[in-house]
Amino acid sequence: IAISQHTKKDIMREYGRSSEDIVVTPLAYDKKLFKPTPGPVRQPYILFLGSLRPSKNIEGLVRAFAKLSLTDLPVGTQLVIAGKKAWLYDRIFELTRSLKLEGKVVFTGFVEEKEKPVLMSRAVAFVMPSFYEGFGIPVLEAMACGTPVVVSKVASLPEVAGDAGIYVDPASPDSIAAGIKIALGPKRQEFVDRGLKRVKLFSWV
């Protein structure tokens, strides 16, 4: 059993298994928990949620955020990086300091499941610029919360986001920055609506 077509292809390649040996069963999300959720917002923010490790490409996201000018973002927009420290995360903090983004990039640490819907719902955009994902449940959760998603056009992420995704090249901070601008632009509601429709295709039952 594989959680995505991309994972299935990886298994076939690495273990020499035939296509008939593997059944793809996509993952889903908690529909009772993840939905548009009101909450207090002091200032606008772009959200990443996941563990802090190299494959998530958080350094690329920080570099992209640094490239966005004041005219590209609502006044006072922050980048919120939510998730526990995994490995090789020191480089993210060092990069933030070197780009003089202290105060503009906020690290929350681990976030409880019950706190995620408000965090996702109030974000102006959710960004997952990973180099690799076996599936990408947070993308589903963000779409279910009515937030546009900016995701890498690699691995399983296009399977998850479908036509609701704003796709970027994870190796290019310029591409990630351009994707964020689209998410905040005049087509924002179009991507929100596509996301809310897209998540209906994913269910645990």
C-alpha cells in the first residue's frame, strides 16, 4: 500500500516491484477539525507548518520572503514558521539573522493539533516549498481552512493540491516569491474556492 502515486513509483524503482503489486490509498484529513476557523489576528502572516529539516526547504522560503518588497505584501506581514526542530535546523536561524529578518520571521515551535485550524485559517497564504514529500497532509488541511496554498511542483504535492495549487520551483527563491505574490493577488479567492472544492476528494472513509 502506498500513500501517493509518487510513492508508488519510488517503491517500484527502488524495490523492483510491478505496478500490480502496489495499491495507492491517498491520505485525508480531520474534516471536523480543519475548516475555516475565526480567530484574532494582530497582523497578516504567511505560514509554513512542518518539522524543521532540510527536505522542507525552509531556507529557500526565508530567502523568498526576503525578496518580497513592502509593495508586494500587506503592511506588517510576517513569515510564521511553525513546527518542531528536527535536524540541521540551525542554518535556518543563522540565515534569518544574516538577512536581518529578526522580528519579521517568527518561529513558534511545536503546534498542538487543536491550534492548527486557527493558525491556518488566518494566514494569508500557506507555503510548502519542499524538495520532497511522500504526501503532504498540511496542504490538505490548509485548503480545508480556506487558505491558498503555494507548493513545490515536485513529488506528490501536485497530486494533493491539483488545480488549487500555486506551483513553484523549490530550488528558486524567486519562483517561491512569485508564487506568494500570486496567492496574495487578485486571484486569491479563486484559489481558495478551488482548494475548498479539491479537499472534498479526500476522505478517510
